[in-house]
Amino acid sequence: MQPHAKTAHFITSERNRALLRRLPWLILIPLGLFMPLLAQNNPAFIEKYYSQGVYPVINAILRTIFGFIPVSIAELLLYALILFAPLLPLIRGVRVLWGYAHWSRFVHLCITYLIIFGVALNAFYIFWGFQYFRPKLGALLSLQVTERPIEELDALCHTLAQTALTLREEAAEDGAGVFMLTGGIDGAINKIPAAYIALGQEMPLFSVPPTAPKKVLNSEAMSWAGISGIYIPFTAEPNVNARQPHLLLASSAAHESAHGIGIAREDEANFVSYLACARSDDASIRYSGVMLALIHSGNQLYAADQELYGKLIETYSEGMIRDLNHHSAYWRAYEGPVEEGMNQMNDTYLKHNQQESGVKSYGEMVDLLLAWHAR
């Protein structure tokens, strides 16, 4: 009799059966990857039943759980993931190699990781990602988004520049004469929800209650990655890079808050950020928003007609020029392979979610601005 051999055989067989029972869960990965294809042809359905129905409830639950916590829970979870996710397979692999664990234990762990990835991928769309497939914002706002002559773009740029010029006269400055948010970073980001409440009262489309953006603790790393802000759907947290120049910090925070109220596309989030900032009672936040719009519109004008762009910047005040130069110098200092790699990852992510122009979609807010000012 060899009871130990039979027991070992039984244990091994049971492990194999347990392994096989978990394999069907891997279907979550292809399901999550094909989710955009399933949703892209049904924008009206997504708008009615998800954006206006399911999403506000999900968002309210997540805001209740995570919104009151002053630090970014998503950032802390990311650090934990970076620390422990590679460690467990390493330990398990070493134990298998040294004969302290059966190979099936390592395979079980790998399958667990794949299942977690599949769950997270599907949760991304359920919690927020379906917003990519709602109708375009221009259609929801009944705006005539179309090709427009260069004269309209030039007029838009001058209108924005004049607004910025007036607001800049009221702005606080640091010792180098560069723009500073009146209430500091904390004061500004804490005023973003009030701006969105005002916007929602004016336009019910934006009436999902906003969440105050949170400062990222390791904002230096975000700068190296070329990121001014990020929205985390799993915790409904708008996160902002607190090290970036004040010029676009408030509008970056408003951009991430736009994602939180259901505006997924990047160009549309920039446009909504401009609308929200314009309704703030803080002139420095309004300045940040209009400068966001002016930078994007000015870039398009430069691409179309450099002579007209040259005439435009002649209208800028010295303070505006200092702000723009400081902003550009800051981000140039962080250019490098990390920023390029993150840009490529972001481009792939946007294209997977049917934003065909990828990162270039950031410039498309100008069409919305033109349509808004021509209404």
C-alpha cells in the first residue's frame, strides 16, 4: 500500500480540476476588449440608459465612498499595485523552482491576475468608459460643428485674447511676474465644483454633481510623464498635477472634473472645462479657462496662417507673455523618453476607445469653441 502516493495523486487532480473551473472566467478579457465595438453603434441607447440613467447612480455611490477623503485613493492603490503585483509571482515562482510549491500554484496565480485584469477591464466600461460612446457633445448641445473660414477662427482668438487681457489685469503674480491663482492651488481646486454647479444650473446636461479634484502627492512623476491631470473611474477621482504652473492648473482640474460628470472625450472635456471656468466667481480660474481656450485656438491659427497669428500675439499683454513662456519652459524641462512613452500609451488608449485621431483630438475643441461663439 502506498497511501501517500494516492493522496498526492488526489491533490494534484483536485488542483487541476480547480484550475479548469477557473478558465471560463478568462472570457472577461476578450469581452472587455470588444466592449467598444459592442457600444459604438448605439450612441442613443448609451445616452438614454447609461449616461442619463445608470452612470449618475454609479457616480453617486463612488463619490460617497471616496469623495470625502482628501488624498487620492487611486494614487495610493497604484503604489500598492506597483509594489505587490510583481512581488507575488516572483515569490511563487521561486518556491516552485526550489520545490517548495507545486507548479499549479504558480499557474493559479497567473490565472488570478488575468481574471482580475478582465474584471477591471469590464468594470472600467461599466463605471465610466461607456461615456466614450454617447453622442458627440456638439449634437447634445445643438451646436453647428462644421468647417469654418479662417476669419472666424481669427475673430475667436481675438475675442479670447481680449477676455484674457482683462482678467490678467486682476491677477496675482509671483516674484518673477508670473500668474498665480488667487487662492492658491487648494483654494482654486476647491472652487471647481461650484463652477460646475453653476454650469449645471444653466445647462442640465452638465448637472451630474461634481467632485473636487485631488492633488497628486507625487506630482513630480506626473510632470515627467507629461500629464497635467488624470481621472480614475474606479474611484471617481479627478486628480491634478499640483506642480505644474498655475496658468492651466485650474483648467486642468476642471478638465478632469468634466470627465467625472460624464464627458469622456478629451476635446470635449477641454471645452467643458472652458465653460465651467467661465462660470467661476474667481477671476483667476476664469483666466485659466480662457487661456486654455486661447492656447488651443491660437495653435490652430498658427497652423493655418502664421501672419494672422503674429498679429494676434501683438495684442497679448506682457503678463500674458510671461505666463505662456513660463508654462512652455516648465514642460520643456520634462520632455524625454518617459513623456514620449506615456504619450504613446495614451494615444493607443484613446484609439482603442474609438477616438480615431488619438492624442490629436486635444486640438479638436476649437471646433466646439467656434460653434459655441457662433450660436
